[in-house]
Amino acid sequence: MNQELQQAADKLIRDIFAVRKNENVVITADDDTNMQVVKVVVQSVKAVGAHPMVISIPTPSGVGKAADPELPIEPLSQALIHTDVWIEFNHQWLLYSTPFERAEAANKKLRYMCLVDFNEELMIRTIGKVEVVELRKFMLAITAKTKAARSMRVTTPAGGDVTFNIDPSHYTACDSGDASMPGIHMLTGQINVVPEFGSINGKIVFDGSVTPPLGAIPDRPIVLTVEKSKIVKIEGGKDAGIFDDFLKRFQDDGMLRMAHIAYGFNPGAILTGNIVEDERVWGCTEWGIGYVSPFDAPPHGQSAKSHCDGICLNSSVWLDDCLIMKEGVIVDKDIRDLVPSEINK
Ligand SMILES: [Fe+2]
């Protein structure tokens, strides 16, 4: 395990971040972080002759801006503004908090990656064992195909059937295991699309993790009825009721609006109830609800008090009425040969 874990950490630092000698690497953590993961990443940073710095804080009660009142905003911001690399291993994430926003605005060289709630096994499965060079070719091809389309339809065996338009002015993020350039990066194996606002219609069924508020797979699939991108009905079991209450408690129209959809394409990811891993299970789609940043959907994004995500397993996807993925299996003739060999085993 230790050797496999160290190899995974080396891959993160050498291959994905391409950390160079004398660069500064800040690793953030909180009281709920798995410190074994932090320890091996520190070793990998030292091994390439760079300078690691671990900043650990008491776990805040909220995430993003909701964490602000409990954060050491000034010292944390200053460290993040001056570092080359920031790897976030926090449980309650700092993404979109004030220190994050300050760093993003002032530090144009920053390479950031959000790796919340990581543990040893997750790091080995989703980083250590994933061949990123092969995966990247596939992911770039499906990203290009998606960006070129005007409309998208997604169905799932659980009963989902939803359509929407693709807005070419919105940013399509492809996280394929390359964090060597400045920017906001996520764990390998996700392509994110922000649909044209107001264009989403149909049913979306969450049968993987829903986070927040559940932080787990629901007791029964949660069925959302969506009209013009707004959730008008939520049905299912006990967890559907909890989810409905959670969204309505914000008393914010933005928290009833669909935000983004992402394809999951990490060959190592398995369904565990951890959203970071579940949303990368091969062939799933993940829907976000609520806040969208102005960067992802210029010029204003979508304002909302918070953001949550849910997973739809084994998705079928049509781009401009052409089926490219059938229940999680790539069928498009242009890209099916690019699917990493570990998926076809
Ligand atoms: Fe999201």
C-alpha cells in the first residue's frame, strides 16, 4: 500500500502538476483531512526539489464562502497569493471562499487542484492507476465533439430523460490529468458543460451520491422534474424529502435552477458515496444545482446562495440527435477506439 500510495503521489506531483525544482507548493488541510495522504505528497514535492508547506486549520462548519467567518483569511490568502501550486485536501472545501477568490484574482501563476476528502485508496484508484496520456486523447476528442454540438439529450436506466441547448459562450472544462498550466483544476476524469440558461427540460434521476445534503447515495432514486432549467417537482423516498427541504430552505430561486452537467470518465473511480469519486464513475453524468461562476458562464454566471451535485449512473448521451454513449458505453465511431484500454478489459 505505501509503495502504491507514494507512486500515486509522485504521479500527482511529477506528471499531473509537473512541479519543478524550487517551486513552492502549498497543501491545505483541516482536522478531518487524511494526513497520510498529505505526508506522501509532501515527500513527492521534496523529491523533485520543490518546497512544500502544509497549512492546516480547524474544520469549518461550512464550505466555500460559508467557511469565511471561521478562516484565518489574511494569512491564508497571502500564502495562496504567493505560491506556485496549491493542492486542497480539506474536508470542508475552500474553493470559492474569500482566500480562494483573492488567490485566483491576484496570483496569475497559480495551479490549483481540489482534492477534498481524499484517502489512500481513492488516491491509488483515481490517480495512481490511471494512465493519463491515453485518457487525455479520448477526453479531448469527446470535449471537442460536445463543444461543436448545439443540443444534448441525456437518458438513464433509472428513468432520466432531459434535453438542453449548448451555449458556445460558456466554458467547457476538461479535467484530463494535466495541471501543468495556471488555472483551477479538478481531479482527473471529468468534462463539465454549462448548458444555455433556461433551456433544460425533462426528468433527471439521481441514483448516485447527492451532496450536499446527503453526502451519500439516496435510499431511493431522486426524480427531479425540470422546466426551463428550474426544478418544479422532487419525488422519491425519504432522502428526496430531505433534499427538497434542503433546497427550499435557502428561499432562493437560484437554488432551484440547474447549473451544469458533467461527464464522468475516470477509469479507476467506483461508486462509494463520496461525491468526488462518484461523479467520475465511467459513463455517469453529474448535475450541479445553484451557483455558476462568471468564469464558467460569462459575464454573470448564475447567482445562488450555494451549490450541490447529484449523480446519474450509466447515462446515454445524444449530441444533435446522434447517440455517442449508450448506458455508459461509448458507441460513437469517431471516438470509441480512443476509449482507454483499461475500460475495455
Ligand atoms: Fe457542481
